[in-house]
Amino acid sequence: MKVVIVGGVAGGATAAARLRRLDENAEIVVFERSGFVSYANCGLPYYIGGVIEDEAELTLQTPESFYERFRVVMKVRHEVLSIDRAAKTVTVRDLETGREFAEAYDKLLLAPGAKPTQPKLPGAGLDRVFTLRTVEDTLRIRRFVEQQRPRSAVLAGGGFISLELAENLREQGLEVTIVQRPKQLMNPFDADMAALIHTELRTHGVRLALGHTVEGFAEAEGGVQVLLQGEAPLQADMVILAIGVTPDSHLAADAGLDLGIKGTIAVNDHMQTSDPDIYAVGDAVQVQQFVTGQPAHIALAGPANKQGRIAADNIAGGDSRYTGAQGSSVIKVFTLTAAATGLNETAARKAGLDVEAVILSPMNHAGYYPGGRVMTIKAVFARDTGKLLGAQIVGADGVDKRIDVLATAIRAGMTAADLTELDLAYAPPYSSAKDPVNMAGYMMENIRRGLVRQFRLEDLDALPRDGSVTLLDTRTPAEYRRGHADGFVNLPLDDLRDRLGELDPAKPVYVMCQSGLRSYLACRLLTQHGFACRNFAGGYRFYEAVTTDRCQSDQAWPCGMDR
């Protein structure tokens, strides 16, 4: 059996290695149009920033090492131009010599990946306008930074690559501006959680120009102008387009294979295309969103590697199936870690699901152990069953651990009650006896059982300030003086029992504290004394971060904080 693989990075290289482990006699040929195979795509921004110093560390394998270990022929700088399904051949061009030739296959695996989204904007081809996808792109950008010593950069787009580049370029001393049309960065996160990321970026000197549309680029003396719709242009020494990625599916389309959403290659759960002898994996394919079962395009390294393995199993005569992707991801943003898995609340509601969300701000480890830092967790669950559907976390140490636990819980179909019973490792330097994951489960269960009702950030503006409801801040007087939400009066939790007579039981009570714990305790107390009470989700710390971000992003939005 002869297998030809188009693309030699994550999915293609994984499939080649797996196939060799399954079939020692198969002839395996991989064509990769770049000059590198099996490289660490996710590490590229860190080479530009100098965190990864040696270029060789980006490459996990070379064509020579791959052949030596697996007897797989890796032909770099070879581009597959077309597929002849009837003849079962591909036409290949050697990019070094220009020679074109036909290569026969018994089975064909497409792993072409995705390419940077490049809208047809004036000036997109200027020398100082870059994209980042391959090792060659990385070397070009790093060479420019080292030789030209730019002082400023504009990043168009607000996804993973853009944020990682922003950090690495700031560490090199550049002034960095991120500009994009949406008013929030990082689509896997809801706007309220993204606000925490915005704050961290601004704290480290990254300028955010959100809600602005890039219309093109123009040469300027010693630099480039970023032309904005209805706004003055931005001036920079260099621009990097990081708007997103587009599935590189033209080979499949030209060959008449079925396509899916956003121009992806349609595959079944065996990673098989509409042609039974052609498989496809990685950033170019349509997959199933694990939580909703709906078609999705999820361009991440983890799914690509899994799909490569599954395709190889099936090419070798096995029966492996891909059951869908959750989109689990994590990113370092200066001193913070931000991670997400499954559905965020926005996506869940867009999918028509009846969901609720809890927001909590626990310490990453025992509060009495030195060095603890707060993390903010948002967990999304089905209102009827309590099934966990998604989670987002922004914090420092321990974020990756918790998101992986929650990702596993989603894969296992766990509910809020199941989260409360998880037996997770505890020692003061690493966690608390009640881990943040357990705490999220407790909160979800309390809401489902009706022990507490909550109100959210989006409800605040609609709360009457005419005295018809009671707005309480149960923090200490010192905390209250440092800042509080408009209209909320201070009544510390520890004084509440002795001062119940000051409250009118006929009026609904809305309670806020720093993290949501004291206000929850206040609501349990008040409810048992006949009050109708709601607890603020996330606490004042969360409220302050989001409202501050909104004020900085949109001056027309009222801050709503008394200082």
C-alpha cells in the first residue's frame, strides 16, 4: 500500500508516524511546501520574542531524522497542485527546480492546514506588513526586528497569535497596539471574562483599539499607516496580520470533494472525505463540536494530532473514530493564564441551549499559604440537567490544572453534582481542601436547588435606585471606601444579624461583596428571615474589572463606580 500525505506539520506528521507503527511495509510519502516538517507552530511567537533562542528548537523532526526513524520520505519545498481522483495521482511541483511530476497513491491524506486570513486590503503586500504561520514567516519577522530595530507594531486581530506576539514584542521594548473590529479579544471567552485579559494587556502597556475596522495600509516615512474606517490612521514601524485562519481546502474543492462550513473539507468520524480513498485532518477540516454536536471549525494542534492518528488507524484497516472537539485552549498573557473549554455562555445561548452560569473567584491554593493569587472561573451548565457545558478561567498558577479537570468532566458528561464529588489532590501549596472545581460544582448545585438566586452584571443598570429595592454591599467599610457600585450601601456581613431591623422585608435585596462568598452567606441569612434576596455573580472585584474595561473601550458607557 502506498500512502501520500499532503502536509507535514501536526496532523500529517502524526499520521505518517502512526501509520508506520501500524504497517512496516507501507510506502509513505509526505509532501510539504514549506522548508520545515513537524515544527512547533505554537512556539513561533516565542522565538520572535527571544524566549526560545535556538531556531533548531522549533523543529521537532527533520526530513532526515524522520526517514532515519520511520522510513518515511519527507519531501519539503514540494507543493501538491492537484488531485486526479480517477487516476489516483497527485501533481506535484518541486519549488526548488520548478519541475512538475505525478505521484500515484492508494490512499491519500490531506493535511494542508490553514493559512492566515488575508482580506483583500490595499497595501497588504507591503514589506512591513507580515503574517505569521510558518517557520519562514517567523524567521522573516525576527530578522526584521533584529535588523531594523522597529519601535512600534500594530497587530491586526485579537486571537491567540496576536496576544502571544503582543507579549513577546512588548518584552522586546516595542510599543504595541492591537486593533480589530470586534470589541473584545479572544472569541473562546465571553465578554466579561475577556475584560480580565484586556486589563492585563493594558497594564503591560499594550494599547487596544477595539471596535475599529482596518481598511488598508499605506507606506509612510520609515513605517506604515494602518487605515481605519472613519478614524485617523495608526502609525507603526511594522504590522502583523493576525485576523485568523482560513482552511486551505482548495485542493479538495478543485478535486470535487464535499466541503463543509467556512470552506472546510467535510469528513466523517473516520476522517474520511466523500472519496473513500482520501482522508483529511487538521485545520482544514470540519469537525463536530463535542457539546452541541453541530459542525465546527476548530483549528488547534491537539485535535489535529488526534485526527492524524485516527486517520492512520483507519487507513491501516482499523476502526478509530473522532467524536468531536471541545476547543480546549490555554494562553499565557504576561503574568496571567487564560484558558477555556467547551461552550462559553454566548455560544451556548446562540446554539439555543437553556443555560445558566456561575462566576467565582477562589484562591489558586490555600489562603494561608504564601503567594496565593485569585483566579476567576466562569462555568456554564444546562439549567434542567445541571450538566457542565463549558468553562473559562483567568488567573495565575493552577489555571491549567483546573481547566483540564473541567475539560475531562465535560467529556465524561458530568453534572454539577458530579463536580462536588470529585476527589482532587490537596496540599496547601497547590490547592484548598475544597478545590475551586468543587466550589464551582457547589455553586451550580445551590442555584439548581433554589438555595440562592443570583443577578448578573447585565442586570445592574436596570436595578431601581428609587428605594424600592435594597442594594447592599457586605464588605468591610475599608473595602467599601476603596470603591463600590453605584447605589449600594455598606452593611458588613458580620453586622448583618444585629442590624436586620434596618432592612424592610417587603423590599427585594440585592447583595454584593468582593468575591461572591460573603454576599452568598448574607443571602442565606436573609432568605431564612423572610427576605427575597439575590447574590451578585462574580463579586465586586469582577464587576470593577469589567466596568473599567468597558469605560476604557467605550467612553459612552457609564463607569458606575463611586470612588
